[in-house]
Amino acid sequence: MKTATGIFLAACAFGAGLLPLSAAHAQRVSRMPASQLGTLCTRASGTGLCDSYISGVADAAALAHLFERNAEKDQHDVAAFCIAPATSLSDMRGKVVDWMKAHHDQLSRPAGEAVFTALHESYPCGDHK
């Protein structure tokens, strides 16, 4: 089973369309720190951008997992997180903001990495339930 970090990097690369699944190259990661995203997520004027960012990370990870699972024909591979289709963006934002508040020491990390970790811990699936 892949580590959360490995899945995150693959999701980012897949989402950006930069990485064929067989290659293992360093990829661009946004320089925006989690603290800046946290500020956006807690201001009324920034929730739309916040929701879009979180949704993009979630979509990239879900699509990367689906693509990899289909390519490897591995039906037992567990996704990094499992977000029910009916889950609202405001619920996802709330989970990410709560995670950031509980992990102040992680706010200097890249925003996408923090969002991925927050979603991974907030929406477990497979054997991690």
C-alpha cells in the first residue's frame, strides 16, 4: 500500500497533467503556505477560492487513484481518502480548517500537502475506518 505522501505527490502530478505514471520526477508544488489558505478559508470573501482549492486537491487525488487502479487492475488498492458524493464543500472546508487549527506546526507546509493530509485524516476509507 502506498503512503499518503506518495499518493499526494502522484495526485498533484496527475492533476497537473505532468507525470506519466511510470516516471518518478520531482514536480512543482505550490509555494502557497497552508497558513495563507487557512486565512482564505476563514474569511467570507475567500470561501469560494478555498472551496475550489480543496475540491481540486480532492478531485486530483480521486482521479489519480482511479486511473492508477484501472491501469494496474488492482481492485484492492485503498484510496487516500473517501469523501461521500453528498458531502458539501462547506463540510470539507470545515474539516480542513479544523485540521489546520489543530496542527499549527504544519502551517508552513505547502497548502496542497496540508489539505491532502487533512482530507486523509478526516475522511478515512478502506482498512483505515
